[in-house]
Amino acid sequence: MFRIFSALILTAALSACVDDATASSAQSSTDPAAGGSGDHRPPPPPQAALDACASSAAGDTCAFDFDSHHVTGSCRQPDASKPLACAPDQPPPPPQAALDACASSSADATCAFDLDSHHITGTCRQPDASKPLACAPDQPPPH
């Protein structure tokens, strides 16, 4: 669940391409009319995630800085056709806009927020009692 938010913060590339093999089969939908490619392949991970595992093996610990976040994780390769990259151990918390969108709502309510000039619609979700209620996007963010 919070991998969706990780995608929003660290870009869809990081979580979509370095996740396990099930994520490699997930399809993202971008709208060609809105400037997207219409392509269902996830974008590659950021260069910093690739560089962090350049001289490592799958399963090795790794770390890199991206978008003012220090990310620690392990080197993963979802399949032989993908490069080895550093996948986060813990995704960052949802953006404040996603939290604000559900501030006066309950779980499963529809929600929407704007982030980096993208209007995102979703559903208010709370993965467990220790996490705040936040707007989880219906679709992965465009790349």
C-alpha cells in the first residue's frame, strides 16, 4: 500500500522496477493525450539506485540519496532483463497532500489531491492503526 506513496515521492521508477517479480508484471497506464507514452512498461529506476548497486550482488545492502531523501535498501533484480538496483527497505511516508485529502474522511472514502502538477484521484486508506489515513492513488503516477 505505501509503495504507492513511495512511487509518488521517489518516482514510479524506483518502486516499479526494483520491486519483486510480481511488480514487473504490473501494468501502469499513462494517457498519451496528457503527454504520457501510453506504454505499459514501468520506467527505469533512477540512476542513483543503479549506481548504488553497480559493484554489488543481489541481496547486498545499499544506500543512495534521491530527491532530498536518504534511501537504504538492498540490491534487487526483478528479472534477468532488468538491471540490479537499490530497492528501499522502507518507503517514505505519503506526501502531505495525500494526508490532507483524507483529513476529514473515513477509510474507503474517495479522495483527490494535486502533486507536482498532477491531479490524483484515489481512496482513503490506512494500512494499519499506526499509520495515518491517506489518499492512495487509483492509478500509478505518470512518468
